[in-house]
Amino acid sequence: MRGAVFFAVPAVLLAAAPFGLSAFTLAVLTLGLTYGLFAYGLDLAWGRAGMLSIGHAAFFGLGAYAVALAEKHQWPLAVALLSALVAGAMIALVIARIGLASAVPDAPLILLTLGVGLLLQKAATSFTPVTGGPNGLTVSDPGVVTTYYRTLVVAAVVVGLGSWLVRSRFGAQLIAAARNPERAEQTGIDTVRVRTIAFVVSATVSTIAGTLYAPVAGLVSPPVFGLALSTSVLVWLAVGGRESVLGPFLAAVVLTAGQQLIGSSWQSWYLLGLAAVFILVVQVLPGGVAGAVRGWLRRGRAAVTLPRVRHRPRVVSATDEPALVLQGISKSFGPVRVLDGVDLTVTPGRCVCLIGPNGAGKSTLLAVVAGQLAADAGTLRLFGRDAAALPVHARVRLGLGRMFQIPSVIAELSPADNIRLARLGAPAEIELPEAYQDLAADDNTVAGSLALADRRRLELAMVLSGAPRLVLLDEPAAGLGPDDARRLVSALRDVIANTGCAMLVVEHDMDIVRGLADDVAALHHGRVIAHGSMDEVVADAAVRQAYLGAS
């Protein structure tokens, strides 16, 4: 109810604006709304998907020039607008795919968006017969009031659709993909696909904003693609606040009004003040005005909440095959051969612990099984299916779960929302054991503030919520005290007993291995040198020589 009132009041005021404002003020407000929609579009990429774009004006300019070119050359407006939207979406798709393929996506995204903007600006300047060159093209205005209401209606529709998207299952996936891609993949989310879609939608919204800008400005010229506008929209969004609806619009309207009212004689001072405000906000209010208000209203609770969406179970085929079969798995990093023909089988209901000295290849083997590293040679089968070429999220959907050496959760969400996220694509609605019910009901704590043992419990609860058939664990007791470690071992044994899942565990602590393992596999120089019970492996001469340092 409070949220409805929060949006209803601005809506009524905006609808009544033409009855109380002068023509000049209404025109400034209209321009501010177009810039606000532009900032909202950028927010879908930077704020929601975590993809920083320095040259987002490239998409804004495409929309503006589509309107100007249609009027200048008597082209059908619908065809010109559709062409601009398709072109913007295709450019965004290519940029996102290239950027997300990089280990550090921000760098290629920044360079590519900036490069596309400069290229389009150069084209607009050079093709004078078509674009009007440096002088640009004029666009007729159907009237201040008509233009205002058209801008308001289109902006409202676009924001409504955008709000529906971010409150959907896709929005929940996007929250995880932007904040912790590694954990998001471990819940079965295709993070590249989700973030790519968000970037394409962002570009499309920005292009629509550009189409609204053309009749308001009355002139479309090459600087509409330029770095100055791209920088300005970053400032508007940073000041207003990311992951907000009203924040970008409010900042864009206020700052645009300031720029228009100050006039050309004070522009240098305005720019200096704007830069100072930007620096101040980044240092003092990194979440912008909207983020500060949101944090104050929630008073210590998680500022980010997961959309409430229905569980949609995925279909998992039952099989009598082993959970994991490795044959001849090899992996090299340059001249160093880390895995050298590993053979290993893990069957349902049993826990296999990997032991071995540092550098034996244990964590590398776990990463190969999880899909984070690709093996150079060998066969990898999960539940009877060849999984060597499957990405991480696809292996998770087969029934793979993973816990990391450092507990990996979505730190900004509450424990309850972390567990809801893990349940989104689970094959069944899992009722967690009593030991995890406190976490499943905790909507008031930020997961990142939990103690290490509780974060480990939360990570295990997330893995269990996905109904895994094989769980990978990399030193699960790392950093825990003796009591917490014993409780974790007991919890893992209970998981195996109650669910029948298999486990593959990397562990150095022999007490934990003895309490947890049904079978032990010893690795040395990337090979399994012994496999059997704990007592058999420890007594093996090769293990004593390689692992225990005895002859």
C-alpha cells in the first residue's frame, strides 16, 4: 500500500503539470523526463546487471537520429524507429557477448561502448547529405503539451514493463548474476545469458529515450552520440541511485533544470559543481539518494530483496548410473601437468574424500568436475551423461551442487532470500532439516554479516535446497573451530543418509576425513596413487612416501 502511494503521488503531479507550469518550464520537464528514461535504461545495465557502459549515448543517439532522418527524408517513421531498435539491440548483443567473455568484463564493455559511440558520431558528422553533417537535422515539435504527454505516457509504459521484468524470475536471476556470478551458476543460472538480455534491454530503453528526445530538443546533431552525454547520464544515475525507478528520473530532471536555468554564462561553474556533487555522492552515498533512502527505511536489514516468484521445478531423469565417472582426466597449465590421467568413480550415497600434498591437483580436479575448468583429455560422465562439454549451470541442472573453501553466498541478500534463490530451479520443493530452518526464516539479516560458521551453514542450506545428487566440497571445514568442524561433519553425514546423494570432498584434516569418508582417494602429481578405505590408504606405501613423507 505504501509503495502504491509512493508512486501515485508523483504520477498525479506529473499528469497535472501542464495546468500549472509555463511552456518553458514544461519543456524543461519534458527534456528531464527523456533524460530520466535514458538514465533508467542505463540502470538496467549498470545498476541491475553490473555492466558499466561509458558510451551508452550510442544507443540514445540511434533513437534520436531515427526520428530526425525519418522526417528529413520522408521515411516511414515506424520503419525508422524499428530499424533503430533492432540496430541498437544487435550492437548491444555483440558488445555484451564480447565483454562477458572476458575475465574482467568492465574493460571491454567500456572500450566497446565508447568506440561504438565515437564511430557513430564520426558517421553522423561525415555523411552530410544524409545526416546534415556537423549541423545536424531539425525536428518539428507538435506542441509543448502534446510532446510532454507523449513523453510521459511512453516513459510510464517502458518503466512499467521494466519494473515487471526486474520483479520476475528473470529479475531474481539477475540479482544473483550481477552480485555473485560464481554462486549464481551454482544455482543453475546461465549468468552470461541473463546479463546479456539485461544489457540488450538497457540499450533498447535508451534508444526509445532517444526517440523521445528528438522532438523535445528540436535539433539532432553528432554530439548526441558523444562522451559528454554518456558521462552526464552516469552522473544522473549515480546521484539518483541505482536499482531505483524514481531516483534516475528525479536526478535527471533536477540536474537538467539546473543546467537550463543557469544558462550558458554559468555553464563552466555548473559543470564544476556537477563534478563535485558526483565525487561527493560516490564517496559519501555510493548508493545515491535512492540508496540512502532505501537503507534508512530498511534500517540494517538487507537493502536488496529477491522478487517473490513461484517455484518452477525442473525435470531430472532418474538413473542407476554412478554419480560421477572420470576416466583419463588430464589438465595442464602451460608446461605444468596438474592432472595426469585421473580415474575415479563416485556412487550415490557414498562420500569420497580426496587427499594429497599441496600441488597434487585436488582443487583442479574439483574445478574440472564442476565445469569451471575444461579437461585437456579424458571422459567425464555425470549420472550417466557425457558432461565434459557442459557449462557450470548445465551441470548444476543435472544435479551437481558445490560448496567452496570460502563460503559463497549472495552477501547483499538475507539468508532467507539466498535459500529462495537456490530453490528457484530445484527439481522439487525441498524441506530443509530443522538445523537450517532459522536461516530459511531470516529475512532481517544481511547474509554478508553472518559469522563464518553460519555462512557455511547457509551455503550448505543453499546447496541442499537445489536437491543435488552429487555435492562437491573444497575443504569445507577451513577456518572453523573444532566444535564447528565436528558439527559440519555430522551435518554432512546426515545429508548423505537422508538424501542418498554422493559427495566428493577435498580435505587436509585427517580427523575430518576419517569421520566423513566412505572411500579415500590419494592424489600425487595429478594421479590417483591409492583408493580404498581410510585405513587402507594410510597404510599404502606409496601414500606414506608421497603424502606422509615416510618410507
